[in-house]
Amino acid sequence: MNDMSLSINYAFEPIQNCKSSCFLTRNYQIYTSELIETVRLAAENQEKLLTTIEDIFTRLSEDKAKNPVLVGAIPFDTTQPSTLNIYSQHKKQNTESVKHFIKHQKCHSLTLSSQQRLVAREHFAKNIDEALQQFEKNNLEKIVLSQAVDFELKHPQNPYILVQTLAQKNAHAFSFVIPVEDNAYLLGASPELLIFKQDQVVRSNPLAGSRPLSDDEHINQVRIHDLCASSKDLYEHQVVVDSVCKHLKPFCQHLNISEKPEILKTTTMMHLSTVFEGQLKSKKTNALELALSLHPTPAICGAPTQLAKDFILKHEGYDRHYFAGLVGWMDANGNGEWVVTIRCGLLTQSHLRLYAGAGIVKGSEAELEWNETEAKMQTLLKTLNATCET
């Protein structure tokens, strides 16, 4: 077996108690080995978190570790502990160079034996009514409300095989599997890039405003026209763009922004998309610092940020945990890529929890927003070839 096949071994062979991480994109794939330490600090104290990580990388450098990397997840609520796994070794390979290893791999499926909603449809609608009242009082501009479903699995699942299924079916997404606490794994295929950083080059691609993707191209064109003409969706998107600009611009010498939103298609959804590209003032600014400065964006929280976050924590009715947080990687030089933790699930041996959210602004209708979360929930189920046992 050569080095390349060894590096993707995690993806194809069942591994018991494995603590490796994978981060797979359209351009490259990262696989890790030799877990050194897991940082379980809250990101709320950003200075302490970043200093701790820097000290670990410095120690690894002194120990002659050749290519250490951090791969991990930040919760939606940054007062909760993060899970940031630091490894002494990782492989980063061009996706094209490993395609011949995965193209013949069978896409595994999973059977669901039962399910339980964490948020009732009536509760979701009640929260929207409360949010609309807050809009009228000018206390909020936007709020993102979500739901979650717990699925019982008929058979235990290997997360490293499931993430390859996600990557194969979501070629343009950022697929990942991260071991977290309680022997669980965070896995998903997020379409939304929060920040990419390489030396002084930075890029961000926020999404907000959505329509389901149809198999009928004529229907898609109608939906695209509707999306691009929707004052509600355009406003929702602009709130996100303004926030990213506000928080990213101070770090940059210059920052270019798309003139108008474009359409980004995933396997099952279409989103309004804006691209930011810039040059940092200092290459010492690291990828995680940039990601934390943007988190949480209005795309997964709302605006104003703190008021929206407080509303969610008080009213939503369940703990989002890592959903709507951050997931990504960073090397010892501060380069890396972080995405918004959506289209994701939390996997244990016999359970899978899935999440989905929708942006609420003035003019939102409870039924339409619930249907949007249902459509997003189907993204992961469809990708994983999920079937319900009868």
C-alpha cells in the first residue's frame, strides 16, 4: 500500500475508537494522525484560546513535529467548550490525485429505525410570531431559527465511510468528520465558507436566502428569478454581507466584494451567494482569529448579533451544540479554512442528530420557513441514502 492509499485509509476501513479528523474539499483533502492534545476551552475568551493553541504549536515545533495541524469545531454558543484537536501529522492532498481511489467506492446507506423531533412545528411557529413582534418594536432585524431531529440507527455506522459518501455526492461542499466529546463525531457537508486564509490572502463566501433545487430545470429558473427578485431574501442576504464586511475589513489592506449576489447550488438547495476576497494587513493574523471575529454571522444567528443570540438561547427550546458553529482547520503558520457548521449531524454508535435552520425577517411566514428547514434536513438524509425502516 503506498503513501496515498495509507492517507485515505481512515475513509474506507472501519476504525474502532479512532480520533482522526478529515476535512475534504473540491480542491484538497486533509487526513490527520497522532492526536497530541484536545483543547476544550470556550472561544468566548479568544485571547486565552489562541495563546493556548500557539503554545502547543510552539512545543510541537521544538519537538521537531514536521506537519502539525489543528482540526476542530467551535459551538454556536461560544461560552461552551470547543473541541480543537491538535495532531502531530497530517496529509493534505489534491482532490484530483485521490479520485481514482474513491470513484469505485460504494456509497453506503443507513437505515433509520425511528425518529424524534426536538422542536415541535407549533413551537417553531410560535417563535416566529414572537420574532415578528420584536421586528415591529425594532429590537431585531433578523433571527435564524432552527429545528433538530434525533434518528435511531438500525446498525452502527463508521463516520469515516459516511464522510466519503458526503464528499462524493457534494463535490463543491466542505465535508468533514471531527471526533468530539462523549465518543461522538460531528460530520457534515457545509456549502458555506466563512474564511480561507493563506499567507495574506483571505476569502469568504456567506450564503443567505434559499430555494429548494428541483430536478426540473424550468422550475429552477423560475425559483432563481423569484429568489433574485425577493425583497425579503435580498434583505436577509444584505444583512449578512454587511456584517461580514464590518468584521473582516479592519484586518485587510483591501477587500473586494461581489457587486451583486450570485446563485450557489448544492445537491438540494439554491442560495444567494456573495464572495469576499482581500489582502490582510499582517500575515500573522491567523485563520481561527479571523473566523472567531466573524462568528456568529447573521446567516446562522441574526442581527443585531447579541440580541439575536439571546433570543435563540431563550426561545429555541434545545441546545444547538456545534450546529451553526464553526468547523475547520489551521496549521502551525496560521493558514487554514473554516466553514459554517450547517448541513451537519452528530453521530454516536446508534444515533444521528440532524439540524436545519431558516432566516426570519419581516415578511416571513411560519409555514414557508418550516418547509425550508425540512428541505434542508433532507439534504443530508438524501446524501447518505437514508431509508426509514417500515
